[in-house]
Amino acid sequence: MNITCHGAARVVTGSCHQVELEGTNFLIDCGLFQGGKDLNRLNYEAFQFNPEDIDFVIVTHGHIDHCGLLPKLVKKGFNGEIYTTEATADLLPIMLSDAAFIQEKDTEHENRRRQRQGLKPREPLYTRDDAEKIPPMLRQLPYGESMKINDEVTIRFRDAGHVIGSAIVELFLTERGNEIKVVFSGDLGQWDVPIIEDPSFIWNADYVFMESTYGDRLHGKRKPRKELLFEQIMNTYKRGGKLLIPSFALERTQELLYLLSELKTERPDFPDINIYLDSPLAIKVTKVFRDHPELYDEKARSRTDKPFDFPGLTCTTTAAESMRINVSEDPAIVIAGSGMCTAGRIRHHLKHGIWDPKNTVLFVGYQAPGTLGRILLDGASEIRMMGLTLAVKAEIARIGSFSAHADRNDLTRWIEAFKEKPKKVFLVHGEGKTIDKFSEYLDQRGFNTAIPTRGNNVMT
Ligand SMILES: [Zn+2]
Ligand SMILES: [Zn+2]
């Protein structure tokens, strides 16, 4: 058996792991690299395998760093089935169509620049036509049910508690009479977060591939995130400013809406302030949440009101509606994409508001190195954007505990729940230094860890 990590090896993004057995060759995830130019360049390199030879793909969840190269895989000849959970199957067409649109727009922009420099135009990574080929290939499997794909491979999904529909993948593999169980954690969520269930524990495996995004960090848990959010709302409201929240369309946005709707009913001092969900993508994703109440945790299921649909919330789909928010002088809460400020309407809101000390830019998610979000978080006093130099005068704030990822304690709790220590724990989906520290930490606790490098086979 060969397992090769083609992405998320000493980086967080680009998850793509290839499993090769005697008669079966498949992928776990096929994600986009996200971050600075160097990472983006990897998306344009040829796959290190022949897409025509891949029998099937398993997708752990709907984040683009796990599914965003599927249309390229199809464009390059993959023609198999894609296994995922029901909610992820609902999300993939939405997420991939949006990603393809961004690819088309970015390439158009890039080609205008190339043309001015006398260079040949570049082809987009993939188009919406390529993305449209994905939905008929999707096969759904609920959590907890086993599916025998062939004589060598049986799969089972467990709730990873990271985003709606997210899965831990259990692989039961048979090769030359030997049975081996390999577990891919996918991205693991935190315990006790709103809406979705906690991550499931897995009791046994020979080998585990585990995410390490926050393997060297503990999320601040001194105050619940709802309280921290309320403080940011009040501080900005008192200054008469706008609270601009760059947010990932999947999960983070719905969590924010859920908490805002709770705050509105629980806090009599909640200000009379307009709340805008200014993201066509997040609006579509929120519909998937409404469609899957069976995936909510007990508390969310027991709510009788509508957590994603409450008075004071305006969902703005058209560009004209979005622009009206920019020109309005009223205090407001604006949730817009993209989560790392690399694209989307948040960039327009930043252009109109980053220089104004009344406003707050509140980060509620991971910011990859090289992204505008990370540059702001690192304390830049000015930024260049849309051909302008903008002074950063708005307050830059962050609520770390909002992460959809497990922190070091959560990850340790999950891996220590295995009844017997796996033979080896491969650490993926983490930045270099983080993963080194986490590996050291787990080794001290008696685990045998290894850190795959990109493109190198880690198991034979
Ligand atoms: Zn994720
Ligand atoms: Zn991820």
C-alpha cells in the first residue's frame, strides 16, 4: 500500500492524499492551495498522478482547501465517483461554482495585465462548465454506515464536528489478505460549538492521518465567544461605526447568525442596528443549514425560533444592495466574504471603511500567510488594495476561539481516545513550525508521529 500526501503537507491548504492498493487507486480530498503566490502557483502545476487512473475520490467536507481542485481533476480526465456525506453533496455544487467564478474573474484580470506586458493570455484553472460536471458524480453516504466500494476498500464516515456535513473517514483496506484500518481525521472541530455536533471519537486504527492546524495553540476560553462578539458590537456601535466581519461562507457565517439571533433575544441592551449578510455564497450555504436540521446538536434542534432568519437581518444578494451599505452612514454589522479578504465583497467594505477609526474589522477565522487578512492581523499600518494605498485606522480585532478547528487540547483529546495507540500518526494540515511542535508534543505523550512531505510516499 502506498499513501502519498500531495497537499496539506507542512502547509494548511491543498489537502489531497492518494491511497494506492494493488487494484485500487483513490484520493481523499482534492483541495485548492490557498495563501500567497507560491502556494497559488501549486494549483497550476500538473497533478503528480494521472487523473485518469484515479478510481474514485472521497471528500471530507465542503471547504475549498479540501474540494477546490475537483473541477481541475475532472478537466484532466478523472471520471469516477465522488463519495461524501449528504450535506457536503449539497454544498459542493455551490462552493465549486463560486470557486470557478473566482478563477474565471481572476484570470480575466490577470490576462489584462499580461496583455499590457505583451505576454500570452493564461487559461483559467477551471471554469463553471468544469464545475458543473461534479454534481452527477456525487454519491452520498450517511454518518456511521459502512459502504463496500470493492473487495479492497470499505469506507465509513463519522461526524468531524468541523462544518456541517464534515467527515472523519475510516478506511477498511484489504490487500493480499491483510486487513489494515487507516483513519483520516479530515478537519476536526471544537467541542461545544453552536449548531453542529461534537467531533466523534474513533476507537481504533492502524494508521491515522491527522490535521494539526492549531497543534501548538490553545484557543482563549476565558470568555464565551458570544460575550466577546457582543463586546465588539457594543464598542463599535458606541463609536457610531461599522463592524466588518470577514467571514467564511461555510459554518462561520451561520455560527455568527446563530449567536447574533441569540444575543438579540437574550440581551435587552442589544443595539438597534442593521445586520447585513452581504455574501451571495453564504446566503446559499445558509439554505443548506436550514435544509439539514437533523445534523444540528440537541440545543440547536430544540430552538423554536429561526436562528438564520431573524428581525434586523438583511441578506443582500445584488451588488447594488451591497453598495448601499457602503454609502450608508449608519452603524451596522456587515458579514461578508471572503474569510481571508482575498476576494469578494469584504474588499469593497474595507476600501470604504478601513481608514475610518470608527469602524472595526473583526477576524473570526484562520488567516493564511500572505493573505490580506493576515497582513492586517499582523498590524500593517497601510495596505495596498484595488490600486489604492489605504491607511489602516479602523480597529483590528480578533476572536480566536471562533475557530472551526480543534486546538492542541482538543486534538490531543481526540487522538488519546483511541483505545490502543495507532502504529503511526501522520501529521498533516499544519504550518511547518506548528506541526514540528505538535509532533514533539505527541511523541512525548507516547505516540509515534511522522510528518509527510509533499509528493513523497509515506507508507509502503
Ligand atoms: Zn475545513
Ligand atoms: Zn482544511
